[in-house]
Amino acid sequence: MENNVFEEMAKRYDTEERIELAKVITKKVRTELENSKSKSLIDYGSGTGLVSLELSDLVDSVLLVDSSMQMLEVAEAKIARQGITNSKILYSDFTQGTPEIKADIVFMSLVLLHIPDTKKILQELFNILNNDGKLIIIDFDKNDKVYHPKVHNGFSHEELKLKLSEAGFRSIEIRTFYHGNSIFMNQDASMFISSSIK
């Protein structure tokens, strides 16, 4: 992943549009996290914690993982300012190497589209999950109007299901839950939520 882009964006990342989109995502993910009070959550590609810090009340612990130190510094400042006691940050890029960590839930919001090797990252996430752990992915449905050399133009549910099952996941559910204007590279787009069990 091109770090420097996100490093430069970190201080001005939390725009009104991103905050609004994060609220939509948070609301959806909250329903997935019912009865997770004793569980540990990793937010992979957490950015400034726009979503996962809003979920910290539903789980035992949150680890915000990102490959941009600046993004994590913004997240850390929020953790301190809001007095959140169960959330920590970890500077790491699992596409380069995965630390020895485990979690009950791994959450990834609008991150998969930035990772060239989808298969490899799904395998890494599978490996850090505890048995019966859950992977929650929010991303964009495939969108032919979007083209960018460094970003997938979304995902078809069938392709993603296949990749998830190849990585070892089971009980895979994927459904579209939101349509928005100009939310994906200035194009109207829809987002899906995918939930799978290790």
C-alpha cells in the first residue's frame, strides 16, 4: 500500500463526508457485534479510528492496526481525548509481515480495495483469528465506472465468497446495505458487508 499518500492525508482525513460515511458503517457493524462484550477486535487499516473507536463500547478490547503512523497518531489522540481505556494502536502492514497477535474479530472497512493481493491478505487475517473468530469486511460493490491503477474497483460478491472460502472461511454472508452518491472515487456506489467465520 502506498503509505505516503495516507501519511499526507492523515491530518485532514476526517472530512465531513468521511465522518458521515463512517456513521453509516458504524451503525451497520454495531448489529454484527451484539454479544461481543468479551471479545477482542482488530481493526485492520483503521486509519484514524473513525469506525472502530465508535465500536469500542461493544467489545473487550480494540487494536487499531494501520501502516500509516500519522493516521495512528490521530487515532491515539482521539483515544486519549475521549478517555477510551480499551483501545490501543499498532503500526503494522500485514502485507509485509504479520505480527504474532490473535483476535476474536477482525474488522476491515474500505481497506480491501487498497490491497493488491486480496488472496494473501485474507489468508493473513484468517491466521490471526482465533478459532470460530469472525471476519467483518465492509467495502464497495464492483463498480465499472471506477478506474484507478492502485485501487480495486470494488468486489463482486461471488468472487469475494470464493476467495474467502479458499482462505478457509465458512458461513460466509455478503449483502449490500447502502447506496450513496459520489462515495467511491466521486462515483455513486453501493457498499456491502461480509461476515465469515474461521
